Amino acid sequence: MRAAARGEVMLAPHVTGRLVRWFRSREFGPDRDPDPQVESLTPREREILVLVGEGLPIEEIAAKLVMGSATVRTHIYRLRHKRNVRDRAQLVSFAHSAGLL
């Protein structure tokens, strides 16, 4: 009762056993081979692509990565041309299909 009052989670032994067996049965690590199109991106481009995919505006991306807004715009421009996409929505779609989101 005291543990529950502190907000701790209490599980019955049979539930704990099932949970442990489930974790042991899973394979951890990448679910699939990396997309070759993602492999061609620089680490910074991947970082920006993920943040664009999360829906952050340019100013927030710039603040988070400690860079200027113009630099972020340049990276997005280059990403769009590398991936041959028209807009940010297609960049988000690419990031999702490549497994970055």
C-alpha cells in the first residue's frame, strides 16, 4: 500500500514474468537496413531533417541547433534539392518513409 501511495507500479509475479519473457523475445536495434538516400546525407542534414519532420519552424530549429535562421534555410534548400522534393511536406514524408521519424 505504501508503494502504491508513492506512485510506484506494482505487478503481480505472473505479469512480471510475462513482461520479462516479452522483452527477451524482442530483437533490439535497427528494424531495417538504413535507407541509402539517408546514408548520403550529412549528420547535420539528418539532424535538420528530423527536426523538420517533427514540425519545428525554422526559428526553433535554429535556436535548438545554435545556428542562424538563414543557415537552417540553406540546409532545408539543399535537402529539398538532394531529395528532389518540392516542399517541406515532401521532406517530412521522406523522413517518415526513411525511418527517421
